[in-house]
Amino acid sequence: MKIRTNQDYFNNVSENAARTFTELPDPLPWIEPSINMLYLNAASSILFENYFAAISTTGITLEHVLRLAILEPDLNGLKREMSNNQLNKYQSITSLLDAPNVRSIIPSKDDFEWWESIGKQMRNKSAHYLVPVLLKKFTKEDYHPGYVLTKEDGEPLDPILHDWGSFFHKSDKIIALKFFQEATSQLKNIISNTNWVSDESWWKSQKVQYDMFFNYNWSLENMKQSLENMYINFPRRKD
């Protein structure tokens, strides 16, 4: 048996991309750049091992989409007109869940409870980089079955397991990926409860980039071929 180890950072990231892309959910339909390019940032962060960035960006995407859906469920893209006062009306997911029309956007009781939990825990704690709290909440059997670090009472199996460094060992990927999968499902539900349509009237190149990412076959063979097809010799970084 030949034993191999990753020799450099690019080697490691490429292998992760090839392994992880199949675990990403089917992406959101194209709505507009403000939604889809943010979603793309979260997805690409997972593929390229920037898991805390993925968690943060996924939370921002959830808040942004919910805010737009509550403030203007009938129009999107360039047809939507929204003042700064409207945008500043709701400052968090928690405040958005108190909006008068929120039940038309999130009619399911189970979905509403998911949003309440995410708003108070994942979105809030990640925004303030409270990693030990994230580990306490999201490394139990129900959320973290393959790598349990936390007892049901919230205590760690070992004190070191709720340290910041522990998060960047394996928990970051497991939490980021599951959060992204759940968030994608919830975002699709939100979109389906609006009258939004695909807007390609501006920045069409961004939709091209979005589709290229999710349509690309992230196999090692394909990535090697892509590198071979590059035609620019980039200068080396200066010392």
C-alpha cells in the first residue's frame, strides 16, 4: 500500500474540493446578484476550506434574503425600490421574525422554529466569533453525529474540546457544511413564497460565474486540466 500525505496547501485544498463538492446541495436558482453572489461566496468558502467564513456568510445570506422577502416579496433585482430607512428597519434575523407579514414568508411552524434557533445561536454567536458557544451548541449527537464533542447537558467530553483551536480541527467543516445544507433548503422555501423572478438585466457576467462554479466537475483530473489550460504566467510574489 502506498501511503501519501498532502505536500502543500494547494494539494490539500484541491483534494478537499474534489471530496466536498458532491456534498453541496443543489444551488439556489438565479434571482439576482445580491443574493446569488453572496450564496456563491458561502459555497466556495466550504470548497476551499474557509469554514468559518462559510458559516458567517451563510448567516448573512439568510438575513439578507429574509429581509428582502419581508420588505418586498413581489419585486426583486432592478425592479425593487427600497429606501435606506426600509433597509434599516430590521437589524437582525430575530427582529425580522417579528415583522407583520413574516408568516406569509415562513408559514411552516417547524421552519419558523429553525429560523428562531439560527437567529439566536448560529447567526449571533458566529458574528461575534464566540466559537466556544458554537461548539457547545453544534457538536452534540443531533448536529454533529460523526464527531461528537459535547454531552447532552452542554458540557464538553474534555475541556479542551470547546477551545477555539478545537473548532479548526474538524468541527468547522462539519458545522459549516450542515448549516449550509439546511440554509439552502430554507432559502429555497423563502424564495418560493415570494413572487421573485430571475433577473439577468444587470451584471450578467456574475450569473455566468455562478453557473460555472456549480456546473464545474470538481474532480482532480478536471482541476489539473484547468491548470494546464491557463495561458498567463503570473509573476512570483516579491519577498
